[in-house]
Amino acid sequence: MHKDTIKGAAKEAVGSAKQAIGKATGNERLEAEGAADKTAGKVQKGVGDLKDAARDALKH
């Protein structure tokens, strides 16, 4: 598993938590920040998955 996959998953989880807390408290800024972090995490996780796939393809 590539480090970007792990970091992306963690960032996505933190973003989801921020978004939920922002929604629960009515803090629109925190909710938006959480949504942005969640999206960035998904992108970073996708990059890590692509790197893993490329590395696996090169090994075989």
C-alpha cells in the first residue's frame, strides 16, 4: 500500500469528521472545510492507488 493511499484515507476521515461537526454545530465554515478536506483525501487516495497499480504492473 502506497503512503499516499494511507494519507488520503486519513485526510478523508478527518474531513468527514469536520464536516459532520460543522453540520451538527451549524458552523458552515467548518462544514465547508471538512468537505474540501474529504475531497482532497479522495484525490490523494486515488493517486496512491494508481501508484500501487503501476508498481504492480511493472513487477509482473
